[in-house]
Amino acid sequence: MGWRDARLTRVRPAVRACVGGAAGALLGALLLLLLGKSPLAALRVAIDTVWFSPTGFVDTVLQTTPLLLIALGYLMAYQARIWAVGGEGQFHLGAVAAAAVALGLSSAVPRALGLPLAIAAGVIAGTLWAAVPGWLRAYHRVNEVVTTLMSNFVGILLTLWLIRTTLRDPDIPLLQTPAFPPAFRLPSIGGGRLHLGIVLTLAVVLLVAYVAQRSHFGHWTRAIGANPHASRAAGIRVERTVFVLVLLSGALAGLAGAVQVLGTTHRLLVGVSHDFGYAAIPVAVLARGQAVAAVPIAFLFGALTVSAEAIQVDLGIPSDFIAVFTGVLVLCALAAEKILEPPGRG
């Protein structure tokens, strides 16, 4: 029975995910019917937009990349029951730092060092922006949900202020910075809009998967999530581990901001984030600690974002429907996770 139990343990998460996804899809179809719209027509528009339009698939991948990076940071913290949700502010500060390096050091550093320095600046900025909430949570037990959410607003407003003042391009009436020099742009893949930041993101997925599932740090993280008091008694430095987890979350969000401006927009502008920091929360929750599983989930959320406008225009569906449908999917997935949980757990 041992091998059968092991197989069931591996299969159960996939079964729960399928059941939750199917229930969410059915409820979404019911909502469309109540609006007098055809679910099959909406599905067809979404598929055509993402897979068969000239730009749909590329747009979806570009949406998925920062979303996935932020979700990976959340995912690691969630394993320790740390609900750090400061990715939006950390993303903005990472984008600001990368832009500042690209615009300020374009003539001061060798060409080969420019891009790595800009990426490193984004990572460092995101890490530092997470340091205060992480320190408050780890060593003073201050609720991390409150501190990270408040830091989001500060980070966003600080970014807007810098775009309006110090970093603004004076030759353009729009609120944006000058375009980055070519040395500070991530190389494209195949000459199109896809860039090497996508490859970097996939490498981060593999690294996080290894750290979360096979490293001592990942084991300590799961142990803290299960029982912090027992973990402390077993010799795990709970406070330090919690602090590092929040810093790691900030580093990945800062990396996402740097990748977005260096690879996709090639400048810092208002609206550089499509609420990536908030959209990454359900991605991380639904991935249930599995970094590889976050990839298709993030792609699904990216596809929903890209296809939302086409569905609204073609079918006359209210613009808020996609947000409602996303919430329904998340609720159904969490409900399936709880209802189908094996007896004696949770």
C-alpha cells in the first residue's frame, strides 16, 4: 500500500486543481448565461485572441513574465504562512532603480556592465523596500499584510512623483522617462518583442523549485509554516528565516520591475504595472507551494488579462466580468482544496 499512497499523494493536488478549475469554469459560464451571452463565444474570442492573433500570444507571455516572478516570491513566503503582499510597491521601486541606472550611467559604465547593473539595481531596490516590513514582522510580530499593503501605496506614489519630476522626459508631454540606451535593453528573442527576461524568469522558476522543495532552507520554511514553536525548539532560527523570506519576495518583485522596463517598455512610464503585484497573489495561492505549477497558472491569468478587452468589445460584456471570473476561479480552487482534502489533515 505504500507505493499506492505515494502515488495518491502526488495525484491529489492535480485532481483538486482540475475539480476547482472545472467548477470555476462552470460558474463563469453560468454568469455569462445570466448576462445573455454565449460562454462558447467568449471562449472562442479568448482562444483566438491569445493563440491566433498576430500579437496575442506575445502579449500574454509578456504579461505572464512579471506576474510569475512576483508570484514566486509570494509562494516561498506563503509556505511559512507569511502573507507578504508588497509586490506592487517593490515592483515599482525595482523599475525605478533600473531606470535610474539606465538613464544615469549610460555613459559612465562599460557597455557589458550596463545591463547587469540595471538588473542588480532593481533586485536591490525591491529587497530594500521589503526590509522594513520584513524586519517588523520577523522581530516585532507586526502584521505583514498591513505593512506590505501600506508600503505598496508609498512605492507607487513615489514612482509617480519621480516620473513627474526627476526622471521625466522634458521633450515629451506624456508622463514617462526618455527611452533607455540600447546597452540597457534586454536582448530580444528572434528579433521580436520577446526578450531574454523570459528565459531568466524560467531559470528563476527552476531555482525556486529547487530551493522550496529540496534545500534545507525550503525544509525550514515548511516547518515554520507547520509549527513555528516546534521549529524554534528544533533549532531553526525562525525570525531570521522569516526575515529572509520577505527579503526574497521583495528581491523577486524588484527583478520583475527591472525586467519589465528593461525588456518590454524600454522606459519607465505611468502604468508600467498592470497590477502585477496584486494579480500575483491568487497565482501564488493556487500554486500551493509548487513553483513549476505557477507557470501555467500565471499564463492563464495573463491570457485572461489580454483577452479581456477583446471579449468586452466583441460580445459587449461588462469590463469587470474578467475580474469577477478570476475571483470565482480562485474561490472554487480554494474550496476544492479544502473539501477534497484527505481526512485527518488541515
